[in-house]
Amino acid sequence: MKLTFIGAAHEVTGSCTMLDVNGNQILVDCGMEQGADLFENIEIPIAPAEIDAVVLTHAHIDHSGKLPFLVANGYKGPIYSTEATYRLCDIMLKDSAHIQEFEAQWRNRKAQRAGEEEYHPLYTTEDVMNTLPLFKTTGYGEEMEIFDGVSISFTDAGHLLGSSDILFKLKEDGVEKSILFSGDIGNVEKPLIKSPQDPPHADYVVCESTYGDRVHPEQPDYKAQLTKIIQTTLDRGGNLVIPAFAVGRTQELLYFIRMIKEENLIKNHANFPVVVDSPLAVEATNIYSTEMYDYYDEEAIELLKSGVNPVTFPDLKVSVSSDESKAINADLTPKVIISASGMCEAGRIRHHLKHNLWRPECTILFVGYQSPGTVGGKLLDGEKEVKLFGETIHVQAEIMRIDSFSSHADEPHLLEWVKKTDPGVRVFINHGDDDVTDHFAAEVSKATGKPAVAPYSGEEWNLATDELIRKAEIKPVVKKQAQGGSSGGADHRDTKNASPEYKNLRTSADELMKLVGRSGEISNKELRKMQADIEELIKKYQ
């Protein structure tokens, strides 16, 4: 009865943990790492073909994103999740594969010219299509035996449609234990979905700590704030451009805008158009529009029963094709434009910024966290010029932000959740920044009186005896110097102890690679210009 920590250990993304019970090897989540990487994770200690099952907390890529990689390398077992998680994975994993395939095409054009080896994506769309039939879905509160001595049940975590914490009941050699995995715990009183449900008792608890060191501001009146911003922008004759994550955040915005329209809160612009410009967001909105009563809060259920779709309304337009996207800014009618990606680093939102940032009558509204060094982060920091597609854009639009649109629980709510689990033995803290995991572990110990630890990748515990089997070897990520003695933009400093300026530089470098991988709307001419700009920067600092 062994627990091994693999991913999201002293880091926020790449969730992956392994249970070994009665010889059955079970993964809880298999996520992709995103953004800056502080520590080297161990590889999954067995071959994908030897894994017996995967149990998935929710559809976000940092929890599900490597499932097709497992399948491409031999995994053939079941993937257990809720129905909503399966439906969202259907679209999100396909989108992830598309991004990787595009990045491979871009890299291989360059590699061919340089005589370098071919680059292969982590997985392809075909791998995703082979993954989806492996899903086996179950509802909240339904206990399911997946192996002799191993049963699972899902509880609504309130983070995303279909998100769950998962209770495992284990029996091996006459010893019975239970362990609860939190997944990501949601914020309270979010639209559409329920607040996190009370968790069950467990002997062990594995709890996330994304916001384990902060308190969200008091819940604002989103409807009133949006109304004011929309009214002001339309009165000026401008567009309101909202960068938003395609799954979850976009649907919350549509929910509030539907209410604003139904209550006629916008004066003199009663039929103002709203455009969702993101194929992924459009598909996700279609999923949110279905009658999936198990996953909605009471208000959303009542709307659906009365024939009202909570995330659609007259004058809502969707844009899927590139031509439809380009036509949005050709139409001079003042409008609301919701587009991915949320941090403005890739995708169609960059075109909308290019067309609207320089216009003083327009507003750019941020409704989520913006990483330092990203375009979104720079705009919120007050930068007056940004580069888009090799062109310098002077910022004259109004830049605004609505706080607390967070889908994660903050420290007080996380502590309350842990206390409700009444753990019998100890609490493991993961899925948080390096210093946050240690801080939150200490707070949990104080609040519960139970030992709480924040394992690193590679740490193993015997759940039958509550003993540490193997201590992790802590390996901070170190970039090697480029050949020839040049620093090549990297050094041997541990990011944890580096200056804020260096951390911001590393973050910008990571975001640049993501931009390269997702530049599907950029022409070959613009790609060549981007390459020239990067090479010029390298020459300057070599």
C-alpha cells in the first residue's frame, strides 16, 4: 500500500501521484507541466503499459494533459472520471494536440534548414482519439470498485464543471485505509457550478495549495462592475475586449452578460453584440449549455428547467473560422469581444489587441491572473507599448481588471476543507509554489493537530504503517551553459533564490516558447520577422 509523489510537488502544475495497492498501479491525474519549472520531476517509475488505471480529478491540462502521451506509449487501461470531465477532455486534449502539432511543424521547418534532427510532438491528434474510448464515467457519490481491495468515489470540488475530489478505500493484507485526493478545490459562490461540497472522512488527505498563502478580496458585484464597464465603453463608441480562458471563465462571463441583457441594464445599446472568438471556447460553451444537472448549482438548474440557457442570449455570436475572426474587427459596431488566451500570449486575442489597444475609446478588461512578463502582465503593469506580430502598438485603450474571478479556494477555505475531512493520520500538501506548500503545511498542522508534510517529487510513503519509505532527492532545474562558454541566456542559479528580475526573465522565456508553439494565426512572413527579432536579441546579449 504505497503512495508515490511524481508531479505538482512544490510546483503548481503537472499533477501526478501513484498508488500501489495489491500490485495494482494506479495514477491519480497525469498532467502537463506549464510555465516555469523549478524542480526536476521523477519519471513515472513503471512503463505506461504496466499502469493498471488512471483516475482523473478534472479536465484542466495540468491534470489531464499527458494522458495521450501514456496511450501513445502503451497504456491501454481505463481512465475514470465524471461525465463532464470526459466531455471537456474531449475538446481540451484535441486542442492540446493541435498546438503541439503546430509547434512541431514550425520547429521542423527550422530544423530542416539547419540540418538538425526532426522534432516530435509529445502526442498527436490520433493519440487523443485513441485515448478518449478509455474513459469510464461515474456520478458524484457513487462508490465504484475498480480492483479487488480498491474502490473510488467522486465528490464535487466546485472548481470546474465535473471537477472532483476522489476518495480511495484500500484493503491489502487485512489492513484497511482510505486516502482523499483534493484535485483543485473551487472558490465559493461561483456562477453555474456548485460551491465545493463537504469532503468525506479519510485516513490520509492529499490537498492542493495553489492559493494556500493568500486571502481573496471580498466577493465583488461582478454584474454591477461589468455593467459599468460595458456601458462606459459602448458610450465611447469602442470595443470591450476581454481575454479569458476558454473553459470556465468564458462561460462565467456569458452568464453575467446574459443577466445584464435580460435586466436591460445597458442604456441606449440594448442589442449590443457579444462575440466569442475561440473555437475551444465555443465547444466548451456548447457543453455548458447541455442539461448536465448533476454539475450545476440550483440557480442554473432552475434556468434550464424553465427553458433558459444560462450561457446564451440574443446577439451572442460565435467565431470559429479564421475568416469569421478577421471579420470581427472589420465591423465597426461597438461590441464585447471575448477571446482566448487569458494571458494574451497566443491565439486570436492578440489580433484583437492589435486592432483595439491603440484606440482610446476601447477597453481591455482582465478577469484572471496575469503572469509577470506576459503581454497581459505588461498591460496591467502600465506599459505604454507592446509588440504584437513584430509591430509596436501604442497603448491608448483603457486597461481594467476585475479581481477575484478566481476558480481556486484561498487559504481560509482550503483550511476549512481540510478540517472537514478530519484526517485520521496525516495530510500531504501538493500543487502549490515551492514556499507556499511549506507555509500551508505548517498552517494545516496548526489547524488540525495532525502532521502535514509537503513532499517533493520521488517521495514514497507506506500507507499501511504511515512510514516514509523513500525521501525525495531534491533537484532544482538547472539550465546548462551553451557550448563555447556563452551563457546563452541561462545560468546555474537556483530560481528559488534568484532575484525577482531573473525570475521574471525566466518566466518571459517560458512564455516566449509557448507563444512560438501556439502561433497558428501568424503568417510565414510574420514568423520570419519573429525569428529575426529573437536572433537579434541573442546577438545583443551574447
